[in-house]
Amino acid sequence: MNVFEKISKDVKLSEYFENTADICFLSEPEEYDGKGMGIKLSIDGKVIGRSADGCDFLLLSDGTVGYINYEGFAGRIAENAEDLFSLLLNFPTFAEYLYSDCFLEENREKVMGEIYMSCYEVMEGWEKSRDKAFEQLNTKAEDVWNITMKKLYVAAMKEPRFGFIFNGELSDTLFSDYSPWWL
């Protein structure tokens, strides 16, 4: 059983991801519909989950995981399913920080404080439930900046870049405008 099947069949794991990361994983992958706007993917993939705010998580044909947010940004966020769940378990609010200037060096302290508050203090019992999820998914806690976010960056920079194509143009892709400070 792959990790997506495991989560879709395990009510507690599904609830964990819905409660901590606002992501609902689908029981069966779906074709990406282009949001009814004629949007095509630069790499074929199927939707495996959706966030509460309308972002899509896709399993791409090369085995990596793509992400398309509700504002139209897209990018690869994980090399494989295991890295996706490691990202979600170690940094469940990662998506709030992907497409802004928060990863510029001058914003480092402010962002780290916000992340600490959102990941650790706001979610009562987060570490306890997170540890159970780690155990169920056969993975372990990582240092968010030295391991988790570096993995995300490596996946995002992999060629060919993942994005969507609209009117013949590739969308802005993850980290296309800057290098984050944690590198």
C-alpha cells in the first residue's frame, strides 16, 4: 500500500492532515481540470489532495509532487510522497510562506517567530499527534531549516521546472525570483 492509500484509508491520519495543514487527501487521484480556464500542466500529473483554500497537490508523472496555489503560482515541492509528508509533518504551514518576500534575509527573524507560533504554540498537542503520524508513516522528525526546507528547494529547482502553461507561457514557478535565506 502506498502512502496516499494509507492516509486515505486511515481516518485519524486524514483528520490529522486536515486539522494541521488544512489538506484533504483524495481517496482516488483525479485529473487536473485546469480550473476551467484552459490551464495545462508543464508535466502531467493527477490531483492527490486539496487545501481548504483551493490549492492543489499533484502527483506528477515523474514521481515528484507538484503544488498549485489559488493565486496561480506553481512548483514542485517534494521529490516523492515520503518527502511531501515529511514536509507536512515538520512544517504544516509551509504554504503560507512560499510566494512572498518572507524568505529574504532581512525578514528571517520575523518569519521564524511566526512559523514557531503557527507550528508549535497554536496547535495544542501538535507534537504528540505529530509523533503518532510520524510513527504511522514510518518517517521521523527533521530539522525544518537544515533538512526539510532544503529538500523542498532542491525539488523546486529540479529541471524541467514544474508549473502550468497558460496562453503558451510557463507560469511563475516556486523560487523563480529569489533564493531563500536558509540555503
